[in-house]
Amino acid sequence: MAVVTNDGDTLAVRKTKAIEYYLKNGVAEKIQDALNMMFRDDPEDVYGYLANYFEHHSISPTLTSIVATKAWCVGNIPGLSLNIYCKLKGSEKLAALCLTPALEDMAFLDAIQSCINNFMVPKLTGLNPGHQAKIDATLREAYSIYKTEQARVASDSLVLEPADESAEGSQPVPPKPTKSKTKTAKSPRHSAKARTGDKSKTGLMEHPLGYYAVPFTSQAMCVAAAAIRNIPLYAHLRQLAGVSVSDGYKRLLPVIPVLSGDGKGKLNCLKEILIIPPSNLSMQKEKQKYEIYSGVQKSCEEMRDHLEELLAKYPSIAVLINPLAIQDSDNWKLLTEQNGHHCHIIEDRSSLGDQDDVINCAKTAVCLGLEDYLCVADVLEKAVTIKGNGTAVIMKMSALTTGHFAIDMAMGVDASMVYLPSFDGELATHINRLLQVEVELPEMAPPADSRFSVRSLSPRASPAAC
């Protein structure tokens, strides 16, 4: 008499199905391999060893959902919290939680939230968070659909309703005169937008609604991928960038403005006093002149001589960002050749724009940030290209960077420095991340850049009481 199981199969059929199932998935071979390796390694935690072994053979994680909700950011300013849910080892789990930068405009905030929840999540669902290039391409596609939909809604709203003819013959009532309550606008040089570091609070509003859903989500997915792999974010970014592990990590140099002149008023030639020239210093093409002081103009050669005199007088100046107009390529080259050995001559792409002649400028380093390319994969690809040409990379903290992402990205691409504008309440976060990295990587090599001599960032111990 044959034994019948609950599902109607005989015991013999059941055994055959089990054998086929285990052979198909290679279970017996993997168990045998795991036992042999465990016996060889003799681990203290036997079951932990087995768990780690089989974790590498589990199905790749896939995104199941992103929930963008409103949250409070630095300075009690609203922002968004991006909750990344993925299917890990057969069950849905919260892979990462990321906060966006502060966003003062609620309409701007609502648009980003809507773009993520309603347009990006359906496109991203089922993708592996670790495939950054595919993630970023999908984000751009989703945002394109969002823009098309917003344009359609705006077009529909412009359709005028038919006029009400019930009040035919009636005279329109003139509006009551009202007193103007418009206040005199404050001078731009004293506004919050003009101060160094406030770009993160106001500069975001210069772009269309929903525009920054792309970089915010791109960063969040990258953070989730690193968390799933249980490795530091900078290590995950380093692998995405294709930087060799054998190169090792080098100590990252923070660049922080200590005094801001804002490039306005009588003194136009400096933005951060004695630290960084203004990135918007322009040359009058028809006259080939620079106006560095109010009413004082210098030729291209005189401007280069002026900068060289400044560097000679103040040898502690270590960085010049966009010191000359991009059209002045000959003087860029001379300035770099004569001073590049002791001072970085840097090209900041976010300030110079997407002009082709930017590439022709001679420089020792290029300043990159998420506002230049929006997506993580694009920034990594550009950084690799720049380093491949023998030029150093300086990563820039910007209005689009969430948390301490700029620090980890700089470590990931093996950048020379990271530019940290002195945002209120945020600077300490980045300095603490640098300190944390030093603890995690105590054997970090000193900077390869001979222009600088930098010691550890770790705080000095307080002197013992006498």
C-alpha cells in the first residue's frame, strides 16, 4: 500500500521531487563546501560562519518601495525622509533612511515628494540598489515622465472657462483702492542668499519643481546599497568608481572658508578672503579687462601678475578657484605652470557651466559636486576621467548633498580635498565624519599632494592638571 502525502503525492513521488529540487539549486554541493571550509577555518561561531557563507549565495536584493515623508532637518526647517525598503533574504526590510537637505518652500517640497512616490517608485521597483548606473538612468526617465505630466496639467489649467452670461448688462464693480504694503526689498548683499553657506537653503528654488528628486533618490539608493552589503559608504562608492583596493586610502583634506568677502562691494577679486577667489569673476571680452576693484581694471597679464603677487605676499594661500576667465586660457596655463607646485589652481565646473572651453583650461585640480551632474554614477564617472588625465579631484559639499555624503564620495573617488562651505549647524557633521573615518582607517596614508603638510584631525588631549 502506497503512502499518500497531504498534497496527494505518493511518498516516492515526494522523494523524487525533493531530490530534483535540491539538485536544481545545488544545495548538497554548497552544504558540503560550507562544511569543508568551516572545518578548515575552525571558527569560534559555527552558525555565524554558516550564516555568512550562505548569505553570499542568497538572491540579490531588490527594491520594493521608497516612502518619502516630511521630516525636520537642521535648523527646524522641513525636509524629506526617504525610507528605502528592499526584499532581503526573502522578506521585506528597511534598508536605509536618508534625510534630504532642508527645503523652506513647501510647494517645492511637495513636488519632490510627489515625484518620488508617484513617478520614481513604480519605475525603480524590482531593481537592485547596487546597480547605480541603471538606477540613475531610471531616475532620469521617471523625472522626464514627471515633467511631461506637469506640463500637461499646466496646459489644461490654462483652458479658460466660458464667461457667465447671466449678468449681461450689469456694470462691473470697480475694485476698492488699497494702500500698497510692499516693503522695500533688502539689498542682495545683505540677504540670506548672499551669505556663503546659505546656498543650500535658497539655491534649490532656482530649478523646476521636483527637479531635485533625482539626486536625492540617487544618493539614498547608494546609501541603501552600502547598508545592504554591510560595508562603509565610502568603500561601496570606491568599488563603484573602480578605484583599486591596492591603492589604499589617503587622508582627505578639508577646505573650509574662514572669512567671506562674497566678491561684492569695492573688493571684487576675492570671495573668501585670502582663501578662494570668486568663481564668478568675469572678463570683459571686448576690452580684455578684469575689474577687480570698483572702477579699477586690469589687463589679462596684469591680472595674472596680481594673483602671483598675492600668492607671494600670502604663501599660506593654498587654493585658487577659477582665478581667471575661462577664455583666458594662456594666462591660466602660465599661472598654473608657475604656481601650481605650491597652490592648487582649481576649475569649479558648477560656476563655469557646461561650456566646452572649460576643458581647455590648465589646472591642477577640478572641483566636482552633485549639482554639476545630479546623479551619483555621473559624478563617479567624471571623477575617474579627470584623475585618468593626471588632474586631482576636489569633491564639493553642495546644496544637493544629503548628510555626510560628500565626505564618503570624496573618499570613494580618492579625491585630494573636500570643499566644505561653512553651513550653519552642518559643518560639525562633516568634520565628525572625517574623524570617524580616521578611526576606521588608522593606517591611512598622508596626502599625496606635496603642497600640503597635514596632521591627524583627531582633537588633542587636554593637558593634565598641574
